[in-house]
Amino acid sequence: MSMEELQQNAARYLMQTYTRQPLSIVRGQGTKVYDLAGREYLDFVGGIAVNVLGHGHPDLVQAIQHQAAQLIHTSNLYYTEPQVKLAQILVEHSFADKVFFCNSGAEANEAAIKLARRYSHDKYGAGRFEIITMKNSFHGRTMATLTATGQDKVQKGYDPLLQGFSYVPFNNLEELERAVTDKTAAIMLEPIQGEGGVYPADRTYLKQVRDLCSKKDVLLIFDEIQTGMGRTGTLFAYEQFGVQPDIMTLAKALGGGVPIGACLATDSVAKAFSPGSHASTFGGNPLACAAGLAVCHALLEGKVLEHARLMGEYFAKGLSDCKAQHRVVREVRGLGLLRGMHLDMEAKAVVSDCLARGILINAAGEHVLRFVPSLIITEAEIDRLLDTLAQIFSAQSA
Ligand SMILES: *Cc1c(COP(=O)(O)O)cnc(C)c1O
């Protein structure tokens, strides 16, 4: 199909929920993707923080091929080894004791919301069900998770929203303390707000939130769907803040591109779920978990995590140099290989300009460029992005 045909048929047959770039990607290799005409693009989007191992990583491909030939799906009526093994790795490398698997970020947050409600209900009785989330957050598009999301544009037109959510400004302890009542079951936040424009939490704030939660037996839920799996230079972002949650959600990078989500919790919280209280037909199926295992092995034993940390530091330095040289750059933010560049111009224009110059980036909000490349990105590739941005900003100010 030609690009014109693709666009026409997409308009004709697909619900129009997305604004897409005028690009059709047919193949990927490492940090590069290729369009219909065979043109190469350097990929700093990585399927929105999903393709941590890049495209076509041999270990991931082999794990998927092998598992597909062996067994793709069985349902959770039976035991499968990949699911148990992936849960074990996640538990051994995190604060958590137990894992529930599902198929996406929104579903992982649904599980977290249900688990928090159930825990509070069983321990304190009905009526203590409220969850406080942050303004400018992003937690997904299902009814519960769009209600949890503190952004009007995500909620608009979907009334009535779910009961029991309230919102406070991010990084503001006073307002949070004021919002906690005897009805509060949990506080839910992203250690770095990703979709909202790459805003990290303050270290002291997160510590104070943890103390507040512990004091009141309010559960602390970290949405690490975007920050997890090495994105910030450690397996999970919370490790760098020195604060542990009670519940954590993962998705995006967990399967390296194969859909999978997970909700992790401590034993005392996870006990609130018993047989029948939550479920998913596909959740943790052998194919997705085999992919998750390949990702974990590459990160932990294949030195990808170590490489990501080094590249994150290199990228951070390059971005601050870029800020120092170009007045249009107002601020650079982020950790590891989750970086944002706040501009005094429309981000959209820079995204298009980069595309024309053979680099994929995306915008998180009107004025923020977001960079979430695969963790196998190299210094030379980071330099190429920075050179291209410098050219665009110079042309802009000329
Ligand atoms: C992407 C994302 C989600 C939603 O994940 P889906 O797989 O699209 O449902 C939730 N929370 C955060 C922080 C995300 O980045």
C-alpha cells in the first residue's frame, strides 16, 4: 500500500482517535526504523518508552519465536512457567513480594486501584475508598484511570466519572496533607510525570509523602509504567528517590514491545486479593512473559541497564549544553533516558522538523519535547540528535 492509500484507508476504516505523523514504519533494527521508501530514521520515541532493547533485538526475537512455537496462550486456569519466572525476577529486584499480570498500563493501574480499595475495605470497612492523585498526571484511558488522571482534556465528555478521586498539585506537601482525610485509602503518583511533560518529583517531597502514608496507613502507589524497566538508569525510578511504595505498576517497556502490564505489591497489601477478586484472560500469558523475561535478562545480565545509566548522564550533559547555547530552550528535565526539553516555542514544529531530518521525537504537552529512546542508544546517536536540534534552533532564531 502506498502512503496515500494508507492514509485514505486509515481515515475510512479506523476510529479517528490519533493524530499521526505522515510516516509509515515498516521495519526496525536497533535504534533505527525504516519507512515505505526505505528511508532511515533515528528513533528517539521507542514506541513511547516501550522498545527498551531497540528493534529486532536478537534475544527478544528468539525468546518470542521459541515461545510462540511452544505455547502462546492457556488462560490463568493453569500454571505456566514464564509467568512464574517473570514474577520471581520482578520480586527479587524490587520492594514487592507479589505480582499480578495484565496487558497494558491502564489495566495495571486498574488493578492497583482495585487492590487499594479492597485492602482498605477489608481493614477499615466501607467508606474509606478515596484515592488522591496529582494534577497533570497520566494514568490511562479506562474510566477508572482517566478519572485518576489529573488532566481535564483526558476526562472531557466522559461524565459521570468514577467516585472517590481527588487531585492535588504535584510536589506540594501542604496541599496533599490537607487533602488526606479519614476516607483516604491511597495516594497515587508518577515519580516522574511523563505524559504531563517530564516533571520529576522532589526527593524530599517523596520522602515526606512516604512518611505521611505510613503514619495514616494510606497506601502509596507509584505508577512506574513509563519510568520503570531501566528508563531512568535504575531498574525502577523509586530506587533513586530512596522511597518505596506499597504498590507499583509497570507496563510499557516490560515486554519490550509485546503488550504486558503488571501490578506489584507487598505481601500485606497483596493479601487483599483472593481467588476471584481480580482476573484477566490474557494477563501474564506465556508469550508476553517470555518477552518480559528476555527484557529482564538483557537489562540485568546483559549490561543494558549499566549502559542506560551512562547514556543518561551523557544525554543530560548534552541537553544542558544545548540549553546554554539556545535561548529558545527554557528548561531541561528528567532522569536517565527519560528527558524533556521545555521550549519557548511550539514543540510540534520541532517534531515535524526532526522528522524531515530523519529523527523521530515526540512532544509531551504543547511546549515540551520528550526523548525516550531505546536503552541501547549510543553517544554518536545522542550527538546526532543534539546537532539536529542545534541546527533547528539556530534556524529558528536567525
Ligand atoms: C502510558 C502510561 C499509562 C497508560 O498505559 P497504556 O498501556 O497506554 O494503558 C499509564 N501511566 C503512565 C505513567 C504512562 O506513561
